[in-house]
Amino acid sequence: MISVQELRVKFGTVEAVRGVTFAVGEGSSFGIVGESGSGKSTVLRALSGLNDDWTGRMTIAGHALAPSRGRDFFRRVQMVFQDPYGSLHPRQTVDRALSEPLEVHGMGDVDRRIRQALAEVALPPSARFRYPHQLSGGQRQRVAIARALMSEPEVLLLDEPTSALDVSVQAEVLNLLADLQDRRKLTYVMVSHNLAVIAHLCPQLGVMQGGEMVEMLSAEDLRAGRVRHPHTADLRRLSTELEEA
């Protein structure tokens, strides 16, 4: 479903992404993990069309991506951002946030689609006419996920979708994403600094450092400690120490 080959992104003279290559099968998940500044979110922004200054080759379902994307791309590929409050307009109700994508893509049956979307992300019907500040952080992220699903995409790009949430709520949102993927046969690319979060949802992952993908491995190998690169070992050790603390 997704192929990225020799992706490079520069900001002035700084090469933030240096020759990143990976592929994701249809209905599967691929995780990108790394520290702040490693280039992981820059990869996601280039793939999503939010950054059009890149070189290399990227395809979705066999179709080559140009720096500028058309409406069809944004119907098939949607992004869920890190901050659910910042990604929702504070003066728009949930109803408005969910109906807007339907208007953009000319999709009818608005009332039924909104009711179905709320149910699918386990939000009560009463949430429909609330504003973001009237919802908890977990509820806001569920709205953001529902909004991303309104255009019936095939691919979701997840930029640290649980990092702004409490630990107990993180697990709920990750389980929701897993259920939605299974039900809708979605393909995910997920970025996080948290190895445990990535391993929960993604059977395959890449580790980034200094703009390069220094290692690719399975979640199973990660759990078993079968890692090759010293940076992966450092991230795994830090993650284990945090869990034990």
C-alpha cells in the first residue's frame, strides 16, 4: 500500500531526512520511532502532503506521489495529529468538525455518517454538539480520529496520537485504533518516541537517528532484545527503565 524510497528532506542547509526507505503492506502498520529531532515526524509530513519540498519516490497503492496532492489523495489518506485540542477548532462543535470533511468531499447522508462515526469511536450521541473544551483529552482524540475517518480513507498517518494523553487513556486509544484497523482494513504509519506504544500497534518498525533510519526490525525482535544498532538498544533500555519506574 505504501512505498517510500530514498526520501530526503532539507530545511535550508540542514538535511532533516537522509535517504529513508520503507514499505507497508495493505492493512498493516509500520511504526517510526526516534527521539525529538530524529526526523520521524518530517517523514510523516512529507508522506501526508504537508511538506512538499522533498526528493525521492513515494507511492500509495502503486500511484506515485507528487509534491502537490489532489483532493482524491486527501480522501484516501488522512492524518491524526499529536495534540487533539490544537487540531480541533475551539469554536466549532463536534458536529461541525465531522460534517466539514463530508462537505469538502461531496459526501451525503451527513446525519447518519456522523452518528455512525461517534458510535465507532465510542463517543455518546450527546458529544455531537459539544465544543472541544467540554471534552476530556481522550474524547478529543476520539473526535480527531472520527474526523479522519469521515472521508472513508484507506491510510491513516498517526503523529504521536497518544503522547498528550494520560497513560490509562493511551491504552484505550491504541486499542480503539487496533479495532478500527481490523474493522476497516486500514493501513497505518505511526510515529512515536515511545517504543512500547509503537510495538503495541505495529508489527514492523524503523528506528531513526539524525535523519536516518538506522535499523528496521519486528516488534517481536524488539521485545526479545534482538536488536543490532546501539541507538535501538539505548531506546529499548530507556523504555524498560521507564516502565519499571
